Amino acid sequence: MSKQTAVQILVESMTTSDVSFYSKEIAIALQMEREQIISNYCRGFEASAEGWNGEYGLKDMCNISEEINAQQYYNATYGGQDE
């Protein structure tokens, strides 16, 4: 079972009519939260210097992490794309 983000928990506690009324705001909040989680994963990767072999600079490592591992981490932990 996937973990839930704070926004996902909030949405679950709302009534159906509330979710319908705030659907645009909910979508924006879910996307913002997703980006924050991926960014934080990337910063952690950079801070730990995981995979450092001198081939890439720290900025490049962060970009590589964000493109590959951060997306995988988010999908595995929170169940993939939010709708």
C-alpha cells in the first residue's frame, strides 16, 4: 500500500461536493506537493553524494537524480501520477 501525502489525506476527508468545487485547486496542490517531494529527494541525493565518482558535477548529479531516481521514488512511495 502506498503512503499518502498531506494533500491526498485532506482530499479524502472532503465531501464529494467539496472535491468537485475545488478540483482545480486540488490538482494544483497535488502537483506542487509532488514537485516538492521530488526536489527534496534530489537535494538529499546531492547532499549524500550518492553515486559520486567524479564524472559529474554536483549540479549534474542532481539533474540525473531528478530525471531517474526521484521519479521512481515518488511513484513507488506515493503511487505514481496524481490526477
